[in-house]
Amino acid sequence: MSLHFECSGCGACCRRIETAVLATQHIEELKFPYTWDKDGKCEMLNDDNTCNVYEDRPLLCNVEKIADHFKLEKKAFYKLNHNSCREMQKIDNVEEKFKLKL
């Protein structure tokens, strides 16, 4: 069985893309081609939390491809991202249906 990162589609990370872009701006492969608003929300995020470019999203937006690209140990990397997601979800008070489970 292959390991898979479970995204709930809540949009919490997309509403904070500025933070991720600034934290990774020195990594060429993670350059981000889109802009964000004054609150840090990605211009590609729709009101229903779907992404306009999901199928062709940047590497920065794809946890699985980042792990593969940088040859990271997936279980630990996914857990780190999972914990970050849960914190953002808590701050955003997302609906129960979007909350990630352990």
C-alpha cells in the first residue's frame, strides 16, 4: 500500500499562501507563479475552496510531489504537514467535515 497525503480541501493553506511563499522563496523549484490578496489568500482559490489550477498546481501546493521531488521521508513529512493543517483548521474554525483526523 502506498502512502498518500490526505487533504480535506478546507482551503486553510491556500488562504495563507503568502506565508508559504515567503518561507520558501530561496528554493528555486518552489517559486510560486500566482499572487495573493492582502490577507495572503491565493488568487486561484475559489469561494468554495476549490483551486482554479488544481490539476496543474505549483509544486509548492502539492505535498506529495514535494516529498518525491526532494526525496523526503513521506511518513514524517506528511505528519508535519498534517499537524500544520490541523493548526490552521483550528485557527479558521473550519467545519467538522473538513477537519483532518489522525
